[in-house]
Amino acid sequence: MPSESMPTSTTEESQSALGGLARLIWMTVGNIALVVLALGIAMGPPWSFTWRDWAFLAAAGGMLLVRYVDITRLGGRTAEGDPATTRDFRSWAAGVLVACAVAWGLAHSFAL
């Protein structure tokens, strides 16, 4: 007799695995990529636009896209474990965009 917390079908199992992968990407991989790229930008000449700037923008956009899919298609959760809503996404996305803009500006301001 399967328990209620265990997925009972292959579709639920694959969705759960995809949800876990999505959370890993937007929580960890995306943030690490942004930090590494910001450091790379800071090591270059000040206010020169390179592939790192485009990669930084792509990493930020990718995080937003993955989180949106996580919430709308994969049953994303809040930090408290409640189902996340598009309102949660908008709030999180606004914070991410502000943090990315500040980090990008600081990286160029402190560039060598």
C-alpha cells in the first residue's frame, strides 16, 4: 500500500525529479554562475562590455525562467513549504533583478 507522500505514477516521479533539478538550478547553480561572472567582470577593464556581461544577463534571465517554470508547472514551493504562487514569483523576481543590477554595477565600478 503506497503512502500518500510517495509519488504513485511515473509522471509524478519525473515531475518531482524535474522539480528538484529546477530548484537546484535556480537556488544554487544560477547564483554561483552570477557570482563567478561578476568576479570576471570586476577583473576586466572598467565599464567595458564583454561576453561576461551577456553571460551575466543570460544567467539572471535563466534563473527567472527556471523559477517561473518551477512554480507554474512543477509545483514549486516557498521557503515555508507552502505551494508557491505567481505573486511569490513576482516578489522574488523583483528582488533578483535589483540584486543583479546592483551586483553588475558594482562589478563594473570596482573593475581593475
